[in-house]
Amino acid sequence: MIGKVAVITGASRGIGRAIAIDLATNGAGVALCGRDELALAETQAACRSANPDAAVSTHVADVASESDVNGAIAEVLAQHGRIDIAVANAGQAKDGLILRFRSADLDRLIDVNLKSAFYLCASVAKPMMKQRAGSIVLVSSIVGLAGNPGQSAYAATKAGLLGLAKSLAKELGSRNIRVNAVAPGLIETAMTSEMPGPAREHYLNTIALGRAGTPQDVAPVVTFLASDAARYVTGQTLVVDGGFLM
């Protein structure tokens, strides 16, 4: 990872913050993207604490905006000179039965969960193609693989990421650019903290390891996919769920 530069969206907290810290710990420079400037600064401090030698920058952007994403990537290239790794982690959850789901909420999930990843991939593809090397990791969910009652909209956006990863793996592979996805299960984050009790109990009773995961359980898997250790791995989805989907 030494000398490589990684862009992480949704880096202000949760899984995104853990990924940024893990990449920095392993020697990568990290460019942190998100809307919350103060939270990004906290992630920046955590990365520097983990590795004082790591180059860490923050880029305030709404990743659901194509122009914001393109502007952030231009900033990263200007400051770091290259982009070797891109992690599309930004995401939102909104539950609801399909007969009651509002179109505005559906549009927002598509914008944040799916379009943002598409914009990031499109923006980093050009510099990666020039380098003839790169690794893109999309953070999906086990819900995108298995579905879940009351989460049809969320599941659809997360399933879309899996199709995006496979398509781009084929599209960009000839330029030595790898594209993979991770599918976390129940991970203790702010997003999952409001999960209803019965739903949480169902998950915990089904998970083989008997516990919810943490962002630190997901981050090393992303680092692996981004690293040269996974140099012959592309178009794959690694499930990180403690044995829920088996």
C-alpha cells in the first residue's frame, strides 16, 4: 500500500471511517469524501493517529451530485497526483413496504446508494486507465444478495452495485483495473442502531458467529481487495456477515 492513494466516499463515520483508518495504517494515502466537514476532520485525525506518515486529505462533497464527485476527484488528483484505489461506501437506508414507499425516498436511495458509486467509478476510471492499474471496491449489503421484506428499495440499490461491479470488471479489466464488492451483514453502525428489536434478534439468532459485526470487521476485507494480494481477483462479491447467508 506504500505510495498508493485511496479515495473513500462516506468516510465521515462507521464503515467508511474504519476503511480509511485501515488503509492509512497499511501505508496508503487517503482522500476522505463526504458531506460532514467536522466528521471528516475527525476521520482525518484518526487516520493520522494510526499512521502519522500517511497523507490524508478531506473533500467535502455530496456524492449524489455528479459535479461534486468530479470536483472532489479533481482535487484529489491535484493534491495527491494519482488515484490507485476507490471505495464507494456512501449509503443510506430507508425501510418501508412497497405499497407505502414514497417515490421521493426511492429517488434518494438510488441517488445515494447507486448513482454515487456510478459517478465515482466514472470519475476515477480515466486516471486509472492512464496508469493502467487500479482497484475499485463497492460496499453493497447482504440485502442486495438475499432481499428482505420491507427493504425492497434499499435491496434494489444494493443489488445494483453488484451488477455494476461485474460489468465494470469486464469493461476495465484489460487496463488492469479490478472491480469488486463487499456485502456486509449486520454491522453495528448508526445506520443499524435503529433496527427494531425483533429484526435484530432474528439476525443474531441466525448469524453463525453469534454476534453482530463491527466496522473493523469489514475494513480489512476492503483493504485486501484493494491490495496487490488480490491482484487476480475481480468481479467478485465477498460476504462479510459472520455466517448469516449460508
